[in-house]
Amino acid sequence: MTEPSTATTAINTADLYDNRGEELESMALQFQSLGGRTHFSGPIRTISCLEDNALVKSTLGSPGNGAVLVIDGGGSLRTALMGDMIAASAVRNGWSGVVINGAIRDREALLKLDLGVKALGSNPRKSAKDGAGESDIDLVIDGVRFRPGALIWCDPDGILVAS
């Protein structure tokens, strides 16, 4: 089994898919690469929230141990679920990356951080801070299942998840 990449080891998703094929699910939804780390992978952690980033902030403010946080924001681009301050906290806490089915903000600042970031786009508008949502649950985004603890690999070509 292929191990998750570290900051110094990049795994190419096309090669990984060629080697493992149908053992992996591939996201068809086109996420933008918006962080300073272009290749990232690790065990999945999850959050489901809509236009409220309180759970995102608290989760990325805790030890990440090389994990990738997958956030289902319902595809909303109305508010950002992560900005530069939360992303900097993720770097300090050892997260490999973040995949957001929604928007980020502070796009230029995120490019300078050693953090993988995949999102649908950006919006400068802040989100609510009420704590609405759920964490560490199974998510299905664009037909792909994200289970906490399963492995995910991301690079400029796309996103692969161990099925």
C-alpha cells in the first residue's frame, strides 16, 4: 500500500491511479489548487458545515498529525470557510492539507503557506461563527465517499480517495 506523502515526498495522482486503478475513487469535480503545497496526502478528517467556519477553526487549531481535513460546505461560494489565519494555524498544528467543497479567502497569503489547499474558489466575505455542523462523519461529495481515517491524495491533476 502506498504511504501518504510528506512535505518532501510528492506522489503523482496519475501514476498512483495507474498503479492502483479501481481501488481508488477519483473526484470529477474541478477543485482549484490554492495553497503553497501542490502535492499533499494523508488520513482524512471531515467536517460538514454550511457558511459557518467555527468547527473548521477549532479543528485546524488542534494537532493534525499529517491529516487532510475534508470540508463539505455544500458547494457554497457565498462565504469563505478558511482564510490565512486559520490556514496558518493548520500549518503550525501539522496538517498536510485541506479540501473544501466551498470557498476560501486570502488567496495570495495561502499560496505562501506550506499547506495543501483545494477549494472551489474564493470570496472575501467571512462566514458565520456559530459552530453549526458536524465533524468526523462520512461525507459524499460529487459521488465520492470520504471516510475519516481513509487515505486521500491531492495534486494539481486532482483528488484520489482510497475506496
